[in-house]
Amino acid sequence: MNPLQHTDPMLLPAHFLHSVALTIFFLPVLTFVILFFTGKHISTSWRSWLATSVVGLMFILSLYVHLSVDVPIIARWSWFSMGTLHMTSGMVLSSFTTSMLVVVTAIALMVHLYSMEYMKDRRNHSKFFPYLALFISAMIGIILSDSLFNIFIFWELVGLASYLLIGFWYQKKEAAAAAKKAFLYNKAADTAFVIALGLIFTYYGTTELTLLRTLISSSSILVPTGIAISIAVLLVLSTFGKSAQFPFYVWLPDAMEGPTPVSALLHAATMVAAGILVLIKCDFLLVEQMRWVLVWTGAITALLAAIQAIRCYDSKKILAFSTVSQIGYMMMAIGTGNTSAAYFHLGTHAFFKAGLFLSVGAVIHTMHHIQQNSFKNKIYLEVDTLDIRLMGGFRKTMPIAFYAYVACYAALIGIPFFTGFLSKETILASLLQNPTYSIPFGMALTTVGITAYYMTRQLYWMFLGDFRLAALYPSCKEEQRKIKENHWLINIPLIVLACTTLSFFVSFHPFHASDIHWMKAPLPIVGGSTSIYLPIASISITLIGVLLAWSMASKEQLYNWKQYWFWTFVQQNYGIEKAVQFVFIIPSFLIARGLTYLDKIIDMWVNAQAYLAVLLAHIVYAIDRFLIEGVLKGIVFLIRIVGSSFRSLIQGQVQSYISTTLIVLALMFWWYLRQLH
Amino acid sequence: MSNILFFFIFFSVQTIGSAVVILFTRNVMYAVTALLSSLLGVAALFVLAGADVLGVIQIIVYIGGVLVLTLFGVMYTYQSPKRYQESIPHKKSVFILIPLLFVLVLLVQALPLLPMIDDPYQHASKVEVTGMLWLTEYLPIFEWIGFLLLVVLIGAGWIGSTLVQEDKSKGEQV
Amino acid sequence: MIPITLYFIVGAVLFAIGTTIVLVRRNVLFVLMGIELILNAASINFVGASQGDYIKLSGQMMTLLIIVIAACEAVVALAIIMVLFKKAGSVDLMELKKLKEF
């Protein structure tokens, strides 16, 4: 089948709300430009307040837009023209996009407020807020755009911003490596996006999502099945990169090298959410076969990441693994066709994961202060401030952080009356509806238990018990007494985010999410009504996990525990990097080396020719030099000898002249006398 | 070997030997003396060839005139004992080859051409005949010779006089 | 009668020696003597060749001419030597290179 001609989408006038949305989009761009170019010329507090107030304004505007939007309204304007090709750029305002807008700006506001205090004295501060602004702006672009082309541009911008922020403390070798890793894994996945984009544009003639949806639903364009599957595969692959799914997820734990607020933003609202968002937007492009892949990949990712979190001691990495595993749930939801459930979980997850990161960050902040203070007292503690083995006892000293953590923790592990329970139940229910997905359902249920286990373990080691740093380093005892609540700028976001994890924030029905008022869109009928046993089962599994963790944690050997090969394997990301090394990098190097040898052989051949030419040239040179030039030189030499011999006769001496005359005379006589004979 | 041939060889050897002495000596006075000997030998050869008058003229003109003139030249150009003797000559080899070349030419190419005159020396003195020829048949030549001598004498005197004049003018200037 | 060839040989040898003197010696006076020898060599040839000539005696006449010319030559040459010595202060031919072009 021949590719279709480009179809010109109809241009649509912009509503007033579209201009407001564009304002929301361009405000952080403005912040970025101002802060990036003023740099260190304005003070830290000014910078922070400017960025934060802009985000606050964005949040208010987003709320306004969200409340104003009733039915989806689309604006489409001409982007550029090339000959007969007219590219358009569209913006869609529906309850789906605007609610996501609200979520992103809300999380961003919290992160900004938090960062004002958290990042105050950190290195390279002048670049932090501009990068954040870039990040948010690109994310808003993804949310609002209706054109896949535009989405791709913002998609790449998100990648760039994440690269800049993960490698924010690029002086640290690990941070630079993590940024590079994230960037490269993302780029590998983004290649798939580019190809998908090309295929879509070639076969459907447009990249406007609204238009594509109508084209496909009306079956007015018949695209070969292979092409359709390819598009789906490529799109899914690209989102696997951005949303950190198996096997691309290995970059995400490393990305914890970035500042904690960045992690919160990255995990909750922007980076990893982008993939899910695009998949939800392109849901109509996914063919049946891909849905199956999505479910299985989600299940595997959720389980594997959760297992990895069990033996992890890095407080932020545990959360990173939990993010990966939660996004696995979202993938499963998309796979079952229940995109609303995925979106619901994305929204709730954004809040409680941001809350978890920020509360853990508060503890890390304190740890960091202890390290810094002891450094001021000329004691250098060579410790990892993220290590949960060194924490403990913060429940009493930092109650706000503790209770915020507990709220978000409860949401994550799925305790009733918290948002996480609702969204997770929805996903599990949609899995349960399809009997072919029984194994993924089992994996998902197992993951629920494991999640409860590792989160409880983290809670135990971080907030309960004694302060182990002081036990290890007695010099910190003085500092331990000084531990107190953080600045209100850190605490306010914690309190707000903890409140949003309560279930009535999303639904007044504690066990059923049919009425999500702020999303303004009723979910399909899933959840409690399908089976009463499902919530009971999941709650009981959660409780088992919690209790198991509680009993195990106190007995856990923090140091020198026996290293089973299984755990080593787990800690090495299940050998994904090694597989990448073996499957891609080493073959590439082998091919490169082979080509090098080939090149060397060609080189040798060329060199041989060159040597031959040089040799010939030498021979010719020798001929030229000794034969031709020699003859010439001989002639010249002869002439010179003759000339100089004659010249020697003509030196102004009488006798020379006489002798010359006589010689000539003798010769003449000789000749004359011979004539006579 | 006849007596006359003996004498011929004797005087030939005297002539050539004296010439060789001139060639190799570094003393000018020796050279002049050797020249005297050589010219005397030539005069004797003339006599042996039947040219008695020429032999006499040879002795008168050469030894009486030319040799005295040469001696005068030697004395005139005398500067110092050091310069009296000539230093080592230059490039002997090349210059000796040239006369040898001439000898070669003569011996190889000219001698075979000669008609062999084998008439023995039978006649008496040719003095009378010579005198007769000079004043009869060769008189114009004789006159021309005299004229030539006159010209030469005047010319030589003129050359010498310019020297004297230059000396005078130099003296006046000083 | 002495064979004419002997005269020629003596003349040739004398000529060769005279030429050699002219070419090799540096003193002008020697050169002058060499010229005298050459002329004598010529005379010997003429005289030797005219042995059998009893009527004309042309060889002897030629020799007379040669002797006269030799005398003239000696006179003129001596005058030249005098001038030369006066001007250049030397009778060494090696030092007299005025005939050179440059």
C-alpha cells in the first residue's frame, strides 16, 4: 500500500482558555530566560522567590483553567509551511489535560517551596531554578500539545532538563555518570519515538492526535497490520525509556544522584509521568498484541523493582525502585485498556511519591547538616548521608517529617482511607477482569506485599529506633541533641502533600473511586463493585508484608550479612547493564575492531600502493639523477674542463698566448702535411 | 764515419747542449754564455754546410751585436741578487709538450716528404758566388734589408728616447 | 756531404728547445734567447737544405735575411724590455698580466 498524502488538518480558533494555558506554558520559559541569563547577579533569595511565585501563579491559573474547562476544546494553528506541506500545532484542553496541569503545577509549587530552603546553601544554586523551570515548561508542553511532533520536541526537552538536573552536581563523578546514563538510555528509547513518528506521518498523513483518533476509529484509513504493530511497538518502547520500564529502568535508581527536590519532581510529575501520559494520549494507536506486552512488562517491572528495593540501603534508591514498580502498575492498567485507572494512579502516585521524597529529603537535609557541622568542628565524617543504616530515631526529633512520611507511606502500600489504596485497587480490579492476565495479576498482588515489606523496612530504619550515626561516631552526639524540625518552607510542602494522600481528597467513598471530583471525569466501573474479596485480599497481603517487615527488620544484619548470589544478582540490576554490554556494546566494539582490521588491511593495501609509487619514484629519480642528469652533468663537466683549460691559457700571460698559437700552428701543419701525402 | 760527419755531430751536440743549458740554468749570465756557445756551434754548422760567408756573418751579427745587446739588457735589468736568478718556472709539463708536438709533426709528417739529396760535398767555396749574387740578383733584397735596419734603429731609438723624456718630465715634476 | 736529414733533425731539436725556453722561462731575457735559438734553428734548416744549390744559393740568402731580422728583433725587443722594466719594474713574465681582459 502506498503511503497516504499529507492531510491538511483544519485550523481551529483559540479560546480564551487557550491563551491562559499558553501563558502557563510560557511563564516558566520566561523564568528560565531571566534566571539563566541573570545567573549569579541576583541574590539567592530573590531568585528562589521569583521562581516560586511564578510557579504559584501558574498553579492558580491552572486551577482556573481546570475549573473553566467543561467539554474538550481544541485550538489548532499553523506552525509552518513547506511547499504543500502545512504543519499545524494544536492544543487540547480537556478535563484530562487540565487536571494533569493542576497536578504538575501543584507538585512543582511544593517542590519549589521546598527547594527554597533545601537548596539554599548548595553549590551551583543559580542554575537550579532555571533548569526546574525548563523541566516544568517542557512537561506542560507535553501535557497540552495535540501534535505528536510538538510532543516529541517537549519530550526531548524533558530529557535534556532531566540530564541537566540529574547531573546538577556534575563535579561529583557519580552524578555526571548518572546523568550520562539517563540521557543515553532515554536517547536509545527516543530513537524509537522518531521512527514511530515518521511511520505515523507517512501512513496517516498527520500527527495531530485528535485527527488521528477520528481517522482510526472511523477506519477511514487502512494501514497494514505490520505497520500498525510497528508503530505501537515503537511508541511503547520509547515510553519504556522515559517511564523507566524493564529493561530500560536501570537509569532511574542512578538518577538519585540529583538533588532530592529534583527526584521528587522527576518521579512524581514530570519525567516518568511523561511516558505514561503519552501512552494514555496515544492509547488508540496500541494494537491488541501490544496491550498484552504492556501488561506483562508492567508486571515484570513492578515485581523486579520491588525485589530490588528489599535489600537496598540507599534511602532515595528505595523510593526510586518503588516508583519503577508503581509505574509498572500504570503500564498494566494501560495494557488492560483501563487508561483512566492508569491516569488515576499517576495522579495519586504523584502526590504521595512527592511527599515521600520530600520527607526523606528532610531527613537527608538534617543528616547533611550534621555532617557539615561536624566538618566545621574539624571532624570529617566520611559517611553517605543517604544511608538508612546511619539514620534512625527521627520520629521524635522531626515529627512533621515523620507523620508526612507515614501518610505517604500508607498511601503507597495501599492502606484504606488513603489515595494509593483506591488507585491500586482500580488497577488490580481491571487486571482481574481479564482471565488471561491471571499471572500478571498474581505478580501484581505479590508486588503489593513486597512494597509493604520494603517500605515498612525503610520506615523502621529511618524513623524508629536509635540514631545509629551517633552510635557509630560518638562525636555526633552533640549534634544529635541539636536535631530539630526543619524550616517551615520545608515543612509546609510536607504537610500539604500529606493531606493530599487522604482518600477523601479524591473520592468521598473510601473504598470506591467512582467519583473523582477533581478529575471531573468518572472512572469506568471498576473497583469494589467487581469483587468484595479483592480489597480484602490486598489489604491482608499488605498487612502480612508490614508485619513480616516489622519482625524481620529488627533482626536484619545491617552490615556483613551473608551475600547470596541471588541478592548480588538483584543488586546488579538483574544483569541488565551486563546484557546491554554483551548484546550491544561488545558486539559494537567487536564490529568496530573488525572494521578497524579491515581498515588496516585496506590501509596496508593503500600503503603498499603508496610504497610502490614511492619506490617507482625513487627509481625514476635515480634514473633522472644519475642517467639524464649525469649525462647533462658530464656534458657540462666536459665543457667546463675544456672551457677552464682554455681559460687557463688566457690569463694575460704572453706565454699562454704563444703556446695557444703554437698548438694551433702545429695542428695546422699536421693537417697541411697530411694533405700533401 | 768521415771526419766531416764527426765534426757535424760535435757541433750539433755543442749547439743543442748549450741550448739545453739555457733551458735549465737559472743564472742569466750562464745563459748568455751558453747562448754564445750555441750560436758559435750554429756558425760552425753553417760552415760545414758550405756557407762560409753566413758563418762569418753569424759570428759578427750575433756575437758582435745581439749578444752584446743581450748582455746590456741583462745589466740594465739587474735589480738585486735575489731577483737576478729566476725563480722556478710554472707549468712546465704543458709547455714542454708543445715543442715536442712540433718535433713530432716534423718528424712524422715532414721528413718523409723530403727529397733525398745525396750529392757529395764536391765543390769549392761558394763565397765568390755569394758575393756576386748579393750584388746582382738579390740586390733589391739587400737594399730592403738595409732599409729595414734603418727603420729598426730609428724605432728603437725613438722608443728609448720616450723613456728619457718621461724621466725628464718626472724629474721636473718632482 | 752531411745528409740533409741530420740538419733537419738538429734544427728541429734546436727549435724545440727554443720554443720550450720561450714558453717555460719567466725572465724576458731568457725568452729573447729562446727566440734567437728558434731563428737559428730555422737558419740551420735553410742552410742545410741549400747544400746542393750551387747556382742560386737561395737558402743562404734566406738565412742572411733571417739573421738581419734576428738582429732587428733583438734591438726592438731590448728597447721593449727597457720600457717594460721602466714601467713595470720587473722582467718577470709571471708578473706581467696586463694582456688579460679583465
